[in-house]
Amino acid sequence: MDQRPHPLPGMSAWEYDALKADIRRFGVVYPVVKDEQGSIIDGRQRERVCRELGLANYPVQILAGLSEDEKMDRALVLNQARRRLSRRQMRDLIAAELRRTPDLSNNWMAQILGTMDKTVEAVRRGLVASSEIPRLDRLRGKDGKHRPVTRVATNTAREHRMAQDALRMLGDDAPRRRVELRHLERAARWKVGHVPLRAKAVPVVQDAQIRLLHCPFQELERVAGLQPGSVSLILTDIPYNQGFLAQVQELAAFAARALVEGGIFVTYSGQCHLDRVMQALGEHMVYRWTSCSHIRRHANLFHPAQCLSFWKPVLIYSKGDWRKRRQWHDFLSVDHEEKRWHAWQQPLEEVERLIRGFSEPGDLVCDPCGGGFTTAVACKLLGDRRCVSCDIDEPAVARGRERLAIEGGIA
């Protein structure tokens, strides 16, 4: 918990109860404001209420690049927009701020605190007379010190962690402006970029439940010792290029061997060769449905058709009879793309939903085109599924093991 002292008086019991009732009914309206280290600048009481109500996801705005004085000024500005202080409380607050920053001009402090410059001047004269602050000939105005700030808005605990990770990676290279999380992550990816992993950078931990292997999917049965009819769900993201089309039928044949009777095959697919992909898959499995994967405020331009595409298909097939046990919906929507670990990485939240929707605890899940190994990480985080995954690209497997160690907590 953040321990930075706050100059404003605390809430009374009835004010806190009213805030708690309001958040319980309407959620958090004003975002909690934190710095890049996770310390709270504004919103201690709102975060306390969320903890007591068990709310993990609430809006958070991250302000990076502020000095300690600027953080305090920002907290005062945000609080004054919502709270009303008595005359005595306001004068006490002005006195505390003048003791902290006596060189701040009366006019600028009045704007920060939401009062009159004459009131600030009167309090200043009293503090100077009692020798609590020095008499200064020159005072610092609003433009006397300017430090650009990185502003990132987040809405869930997971987004908040992702923003902090990106800011830590960027350091002083963080863009000093308001920036969307997906753009911040993109900048972080470019900074750490395509730097090859050093040997033994992350210890390879053997996990009997989650196995990441370096091999083509055509050899996965032999390398992993997969028995026919042992996999309940195959969840993957096949390459979308024309060069992989010749292997789609091989992948479908692999799925038909590996899946249990009634097992589910789910794959992301591009739009361009969708007809040929579906034809190849349909030769070995039964087509069931097409879901929509949608990333809000994001589109890809397909140049030959000059089409801005806002979604991609998620194809669902079964081996034999359809054995879906619970309700599910076919629209998957997340706020931003995730490409930290692989250029073709899919959103973790979305993959988790697919795993929960098409498998049961204890099931074996397989991803034969690992890429960023999101399926494996999701199984590890869920904690009740086994997973075997492979990729033909050795650096991708090394990076996947690093990701599993960091995000899955196995290192």
C-alpha cells in the first residue's frame, strides 16, 4: 500500500460509506491515478473501497515522469475538483503547501488549490511573520518548471500491469504525452525488439503439465509421446500466408488422430485464403461454427482489396459428434492487441476464454503452432489444464519458455 502523506483531511465515516455505496452501485467513475511505480497519486479511498468490495478491475490512469512535488500538486488539483473544504481546512492546506514549496507564486498555488490568490497571500504573510518560511523576492510561476508527462489510461488490473511493464522497459524513452496502451506496448517492443535471447537467460524449468517443444507439428506425436485420442482441445493460430496452405490438410489429419472422440479443434485464420483453409480442415473434421475475434479501435489494411478489416475468423471443428456442454458466445472482443512475445501473438484474455469454453479441468490442450505460446501460458494461469505445444522456430520456443517463466510463474 502507498504510504505517501497526503495534505488533505481524510474522509469522515459517513463520507466513506457514501463513496462505498456509490462504487458498489455505479463502479469507479474517477480513475485511480498512479505513477509508473504503482504508487497512488490520487484515489486512495477509491482503491480501498475496491479492495473491500473485491473489485479487481477498475479504471487506472498512469502518470509517468513527475517529480514528487508535481505528484503532490496533481493530487491536490484532482481532489479539489471533487471536494469542498471549510475555510479553516483550506487555510491549513495552504499553510502546509507553502511550507513544502514556499517559492510557488500565490496565483499558481491558488489555481492548484482552487482558492483566491489573496487568501494564499494572507497565509504566506502569517508564515513569514512567524519565521516558518523565508521571505522571497522572486516566486516560481506556472511556467517556471515544466516536465512533460506520460499519461496511460487502463481499465483492468491486467492492463495496469501491462502498462507498468511497458513503462519499465521504456524507462526514459517513454513518450511524454497521452498514449494508448497498445501504442505504449508497441514502443516497448521496438525497444527490446528483436534482440536474440542469450543462452540460459531464463532457466528452463521442467513442468510435466505444460510442455513447450521445438519441432514441427508433423513430429509432435513422436517427440511428445502423444497417444491417439488423448487431446481434448487443439487451440492454435495457423500461419495465414499462402505457403502454409499445403500443410493445413496435414494439420487436420494430425488433429483427427490426436483428438478424443468429440474433441474440439479451434484455430484463428486469415480472411484471404479462408475458403481453402476450411476445405482442407473439412476433409478430416466436422465444421461447427465461426467466431469473431475483434480488437476494439484497431484494424488491418488488406492492400489488394483496400479493405480495412476489424475482425478475424476463429474456426471451430469437431472430431465426430458435437459435445459442447455449456453456453458460449461467438464474439470475442478485447481492447488492444498483444505483440510483446511474438509478431502473431493473440490476446491472452481471449485465449483463456476459448480454453474455458471448449475444454474441462484436467483436459489435455494442444497448440501445434505455438508462436507466442499464449495457449500454453493460458493453461498454466488457469491451473487446471495440461498443455503440450510446439513450434518449428527455435528462438520462438526459447522466448516462449521465457514468457512461461515470467507470466506463468514457474521459474
